[in-house]
Amino acid sequence: MSLPALHALRERYPSAHIAILARPWVGDVYARETFEVIPYTAPRGWKGFGEKWRIAQKLRNFDAAILLPNSFDAALTPWLARIPVRVGYARDARSLLLTHAIPVPPRDRHERYYYLELLKRAGVIEAVPEIHRIQLTGAADARNVGLRQFAALNMHNVTGISPGAAFGTAKRWLPERFVEAAATLGHDCALFGSKEERALCQQIADDLTKRGVKTHNFAGETTLREYIDLAAACVVYLTNDSGSMHIASALNVPTVAIFGATDHVGTGPTGDLARVVREPVECSPCLLRECPIDHRCMKAVSAERVVSQAQELISLSQR
């Protein structure tokens, strides 16, 4: 979601040294962008004050800090570094740490505009541009690396599948529907997820293997960068509303996202090669982590609909 704002910042300051202070687990998102990545390893809260102070000393030469996270922690380190200009939304009781505390706008558009709006309200850009698709730079390079990795496993024409969702089980499509859709598409299959989702991914991998589908479970096996390379090499990607969904669509991989409990308008995938599949039931989007009733929003989405959208996107990508 931050990439459009970062690209706008680069366009505004083409020759500037721009660095991203990021948690190590997310830093690889920016590995092929035109920015330095500085690992942020401090524990959250006051227990990590010493580490925050150490990191702050490394930031003293910067002229400005643009704070995309909303947390107090995100403002504390630039304040400790005495960076002259500190821009961020006036949230989490941190306004006194900012030189430019920006009023929070209504969140009535897609999340990508939330960060662009910060730049506009701070006077960094004149207007918020229309962004049709979030893009990861270096998608072609990532795809070439991923294709070699799949080839080493004798996997070709791969369907990527992310059946988990960190937010909670309410966001998860039924595992057997993923199996049905992937088997119908007829490609080799790669399962992706965190180490906590490995058992879920293995269940789907086992069922696909029983159907004669060549499958590999990568859940918990890859770094973020390795995941990005593999996702970029997929022919199509089937996913719940998740970080994997955003990465796949930002790589311009045909992406079918199944939505139910969450807001597809505010947090859906972007671009011509992304589709949201959902059924408008009366309680959706509820934004709950766990469904308190019968998971009707996800049960209503058929494998046939997902396959149809996937096949359409594959055809579109090959034109």
C-alpha cells in the first residue's frame, strides 16, 4: 500500500537519497526499489528505547522523515534522531513529536490513497494522482529468478495458492474449494504461507497430490524475497485477502482474490490482472476475525466461479 506514495516521493525528488526504515521481515518488499533499506530491529514500546536510541544516531544526517506507519513508535525514533522535518498523521498521541502533524483524512477510498494523501496534505505533492495499479519494481527480474527455482523442482506453469490469512479464519476460503479450483485449472501447484499455516497448506497439497497434481508446499520455507520471486513466476494466483494477494497483484500476476469478511473496496488487489470474487451476503463485510455464525460469505463462493475468473485472467495476460 505504501508503494504509490514512495514512487511519488521519488518522482518529486529524483536525485534525493531516500531510505526506508523497515522491520527486517518486510524489508524485502523494497529490495528492488530505488531506496536504501535500513533494518529497524527495536522492540516495541519503552523496553526497546536503547535500541531506538542506537538506530536514531544513524539517522541524524537525514533532512526529513515521512512517517507512513501511524504508531507512536514510528515517530519516536526520528524525533530522537533530531531530523529537522518530521511529517506524519496526528495519531497515537504523537503530534508533539512531529513538526508537521497532519489531520487524518476520511478512509473512504482504497488504502493506497491514504499514504498519497499524507504527501499532499504535507505539501510534498500538489495533488493525489489516480493510481490504477500498485507496482513492484523489478517484477521481471523476480520472475526470471522464480522460473529457475521452479524449474529446479521440475515445476512448470505453476498455480500459486495462499489459503491462509493472518487476520483470522473469517477471511479464509474453504480448503477443499482451493483444491477443487486448482485441480480444475490443471497446473502444477505451489502452496505459500507462514510456518503457522504450514499444516493448512500441507492439507491442500496432500489432497492435490491425490488428484495427480504436482505440488510443493513452500509454507514456512521461504524468505519474503524468495516468496516474491516464486510468486512472480506463477501463471495465476489464488488467494484470500492477504499480504500475498497484494504482492502477487503488484507483480502483475493474474490474481483471483476471494473476499468475504473484509472490505474489497478499501483493501482489494489492483490492476487489470486482478479480480475479486465474493458473494454479497447480508453480514458482509463484518470485519470480524472469526465468523460467529456459519461462514456463509465464503461458503457461497464456488470453485467454478474462481476457475472462470482465473481462466479469463490467464487469457488476458497472454494477449
